[in-house]
Amino acid sequence: MKNIQKIGGFASVVFGISFTILLVLLITIASQGYVPGSGNDPAKALEFAGSSLIPYIIYLLYMLLALLIVLIIMALADRLKDRAPVQMQLAMIAASATGIFFLVYAMLGYVGEPILVHVYQQDAAGGATAYLAMRVVSNALNSSAIFAAGWAILLAGWAAIRVVDFPKALASLLLLAGGLSVSAFLIPIFSLLAPLLYIVWSIWLGVFLLREPALTL
């Protein structure tokens, strides 16, 4: 499966581009008044969901990221598994969990929010209650996905840092980004720093995997 390293390289570059688009969209909606915390206000959140396509584009990006993170870790596992089999097996489990959590989170928002917008228009109290219940589940799924992604990236960086032909700076960046993601639920500010590192490491990793010959040990 040596081609999986090239597929993973392409996925990693697309991951970085997609993450950049995601951040731009989040900044855009913040400039429109939908700032962090606005999602906890059913009236404001459902009004925005009913009048803008941006939330649904964001959910589609999350679906894409769910697939890409799995392909990226598969590529790293293919490259590193003979030198760090245990770490990469655990990384694959974490990446698979990340993909599932992000996919369910995205589907819940993409499918559920239009229904809640309609319910809220008919019954504001009932719609608000249903929205807040969905919000709790969505937040739990998102936090779980970030936590699992952190472990996948951390474990991959741990495996890579001991490999001679893998850039040490890139491996260290994976360790740092993964550590920030794992710790984000305890220190919320890390959830703002980690995405910036995700853009850097993913594009760097993608270029590395696409330019370097695939290993077949």
C-alpha cells in the first residue's frame, strides 16, 4: 500500500486548505455578530441558521475533515508502523474515533438545524428547548473529536520524532499541536491556538509526503 502515503500527502494538503477556509468562515460570521457564545442563544442561532448558508458550508467542511484526518493518519501509519507499531495502531484508533465524532457532529447540524428552524418558527419555546438539547450533544461530539484528533496527532508525532528520515521540526510540531488539542478541554485558549498549528503541520506534512519517496520497509 505504498500509494497510501501519496494519497495521505494530498489529503494533508487539502486538510490544511480546508482548515484555512473553515477559519475564514468563522471569522466572517464573527464579523456579522455571531461571536463565540452566540450559539447558546436559541433565538440568535436559529435565526442565523435560517438566513445564512455559512453554517451548512461549515458542517460540510467538518464532514470532509472527518475523512481527511483518517487518510492522513493511515499514510503516517504506513510510513511509521514498522518502527513504531504500537503508537501508530493507537493513532489509527484515535483517528477513526475523530472521523466518527466529526461526521456525527456535522450530520447532526446539517440535518437537524433546518428542522429546528422550522420548529422554532411554529413553537418558539419548544424549538428553543430542542435546540439547547441538540447543542449539548453537538458540543460533546465536537470536544470529543478534538480530543481524539489530538491523541492521533500526538502519537504520530511521537512515532515520527524517532525516525531518522522524518523532519524533526515537523514531528515536534505534530507533538505540540496534538498536545494542545488534548489539553483544550482543560485550557480553552488552546482550542484557539491549535487550529493555527493544524494549518502549518498539515500543509508541511502534505508537501513532505508528496515529495519524499514512499517507504516500503
